[in-house]
Amino acid sequence: MKKSNSVRNCKNLVDGRPGVRLQGDWGHVSVLLGGGHICELVSNRHDGLNPLWRPPWKTIEPYEFSPSRHKRAYGPPPEARVLSGIAGHSLSFDHFGPPSDEETKAGQSTHGEAPVVEWKRQKVSAPEMPSLVYGCTLPEAQIRFRRTIKIDKQNPVVYCEESALNLGSFDRPISWTEHVTYGPPFLEPGVTMFDIPAVTSKVAAAKYSPDIALKPDAEFLWPLAPNKAGGNSDLRTTREGRFENYSAQLLDRRQEFGFTAACNPRLRLLVVYVFRRSDFPWVGNWEEQYSLAHAPWKNRTFCRGIEFSTTPFAIPRRETVEQNRLFGTVLYRWLYAKSEIKLRFMTLLFDVPADFAGVSGISVTAENLRVRERGEKARELVAAIKPFLNV
């Protein structure tokens, strides 16, 4: 594989782990080969700030995880393996959430094989549009997964196409979740704002966590969610405290494109993910605020996941299939025998004024993406883009 100044192999991206960095004039994007995680999304205009979460514990290559050697550091199954190597924007595939009891006994881990196997570099190109093709084969699921990342050299726009090829001769029900997780200093209580075009939402069941602050199983209209102790929480921001939350949001069916927007106006950075709503009809909202006491969390983690997905809740695959629908929408997709699915999304970084009020909506054409501000000022941000999502 040829190296270039725009696409570089890195021996130490996170905790001595190897990966690849795609460099543009505006900043860079970095990925880890262990689990494929997109671990850095760095803007030079914002003092090299990476809004994506980096765990407070030392991570390892998840495919080198051993229950006998690493249980003390990363906790018990089934989530220990994925936690041993997680970072930033991870992929939950081909299921979202924990395995069943039977699958756990058989050695399966939380969020499927994709975030715990070794990914291989397949192709690199530059300099017109720095790009990387990398992927993995999931031996248990019998699926070949590939991701192509391209960046605009001059403007902070990232293009991502993913494909899943069923190597088996059976149709498979799958979940496909882009598990985007933000962390400090970008994530700041009472400051960082999150916007999504949701129409209706539901809180996870009580068994999700004893520390859940929202009212379990409650249905609500985003962003005002009922609290277990009474009153409501505005989920556009994160409040102070010690708790864990999860809610699932169904995106507006009338919109061709879905989005998630995360903004820290104090740091003047807005991160927008854009995708076709038909590909990812759900967005999960996960908050972990110093509540989990067992390893590796140890009451020291503050992060928030805004996860666009085919599937609303992180539960065993069997339960997802049995539940089948929520708010009239199917909770998974089929990957047919010997067939392939391709999905696309874009990530954009914007410099915003310190009084930016959040995002009310977006519009996408073949040439540009427009972001509309909430509130009375209703300013508009415009980014030049390639005809990517419209294809």
C-alpha cells in the first residue's frame, strides 16, 4: 500500500494502537484498525479539538482480549471485549446491544463482532480526495463488512460509505448502528446542545439500568422527557448529576434526510451527521454520567452517544425480532442470502458564533448542505458538498 502525506499509517493513535489518519487542510479524521472505530474528528480551526469520546481507561486491541487476563481491567462478559477497545464513533453490527444468555455462554459479545475484530486496510488514495477503504470479515455472522472514508481536502466534510455482504446462504435479521459518542471537553453540562428531527420517543425499560433518571418505558415528544422522580428533562442538553439514560427517537417520516447535530457554542464547534432517513430511521440517545461503578467505568466516565440506527433499543437480537415494530416502524433489516447492502452518511464540522442556538433543520442538494439555526435569528450555515447522498 502506498503512503501519502494526506493518508498516513499511524503506530500510536490511541494507547499505542495502530490506525490510519486522513489529513486535510482543515484537520483530520483517524480510524483504529482494532474494531474499526473512527476515533478522531479534529478541526484545526478549533485548536485541534476532538469532539469524539476517548475512554478514561487504557484500551487494547479488542481482538487480543482474553477473559482470563483482562476481566479485572474491563469487567465481565458480555460487554468487556467491546469496552476493551472502544473509542469515539464505533459501529454496532450485526446486532445492537447485548447478546442473549445463550449467545453469551457461546462467547458472543455486546454490539456484535464488528467492533471487536481486526479491520484490514484495503486501499488508500490521495491527494485529490484523501480516502481509505478498510474492512473486516465477521466469522460467526458470515458477513464481509467494508467502509470507505473520503474527505474533502479543503473543507471539513467527511463522506462515508459502508457495505455488508452476506457470505451465507440464509437471510439474516440485522441491526446496523453508528454509535457516535461524544466526550469532554466538547461535551459540557448545560452547554452542549443536541438536535435531531424526532417525532416521537420512548425511554428504555427499567431493566436497562438501576440508575436510569428518566421514567422507564415512558413515551414522549423530543426533547422533553419525563423523569422518574417527577418533572421533565430537556434532552437537548445534559444536566449535572450521576445517572445513566437511554431513549429511542423515531425520525420524521416526512423527511428524506435524517440528521444529528451536536454543538458546543462556547467552543464554537458544530458537528452534523447526515444520512438517508430510510436507512437509519432511529436515533438512540445514551447518557452515561458517572453512574457505572464496575470496571472499567469506575464512576469516572462522562459521555453521550447520539446513535443513528436501524434499531431503537440496545437489546438482544431475539427481543428485537420478537418486538418487530415500534410506532409502526420495523426495528431491524434483512440482509438476504448472498446479498449486499450499502449505506452512506456524511459528517460535517462548522464554525459557529458563540450565541448559536442549535439546529432546527437541514436541506441537502447535490451541491450544498444548508443548516438552519433555531430561534429568532434563524441564521443559515452552508457547506459545499459532493453529490453523495442524492446518488
